[in-house]
Amino acid sequence: MALLKRLDRLIGFLIAAAQWLALPLIILLFLQWPLRDLVRCCSREANDLGQVIFALYVAFSVSAATRAGTHLAADALAQRYTARTRRRLKQFGGTIALFPWALFVLFASKIFVMSSVLGLESFPDTNNPGYFIIKLALWIMAIVIIAQALVDLLRPAQSGDG
């Protein structure tokens, strides 16, 4: 159980850190117009960096929603269920839907993610480095989803789950 707690804390830490990616993303989106029209420089670089940051931000969003209880939940109906029933539904959803989907994503994308990462693929239009990070974010998302599904499945019942 100590390993499960560490994994849970690691996921929580990564999600908490990833939420701060929203700030540079907003700044880069805001700066694109002035960089393009006023400075006449670096707007494409800002766009490319914004795409990388957005991909990383989204990679953690599914697990963040799951941890917050907003993913796989129809709240109007679910709030009538007991805590134990909601916990079992969360475990069922993670095990039957999220876990297999994330495994499929890992295996189905293996060839194009690996070739992109090993080749340190650049953005096609600008030749700026870092495009491979966008493809790698797909694997990051799948791995975090798998880890969260395992935490939810293996977490012991709490006293209020009666």
C-alpha cells in the first residue's frame, strides 16, 4: 500500500504542476497577434511553443478530471448513490473503459510516437524543434490514466464507504 500511496501522491503532484501550464499557454496565445502584426517576429515560435504546452496540459487533464470526480460521472444521478456505490462505479469505469482505452492508445501509437521521439521531430511548417513532445504527450496521457485507474482500483475502502 505504500507504493500505491506514493503513486497517488506522484499523480497528484504532476497534475498540480501541470495546471500551471495554463499561464504560459494563455500568455503565448495572447502574444501571437502582437508578435505577428506589431513586432513582425516570433509569432510562429510562440504558436509552436503554445502547441507543446497545450499538449502537455491536456495530457494530465483526463486524470485531473477523474481525480476531481468530474470524469465518468453523471452527477445529478450519481449524488443519490451511496459513497460505496459511487466508488464501485468509479472503479468499474476505470477498469472497463479508461484502462483498456489507455493501453490501446499506447500500443496503437507506438510506431509513430517512437519514430517521432527517436528522430526528435520538428514542427513541419517552421522546422522548430519540439514537435515530438506533442506526440510524446499522448503517451504521457495514457500512462497517467493507467496509473490513476490502478490507484482507484486498488485504493482500500474508506470508513465512509459503508
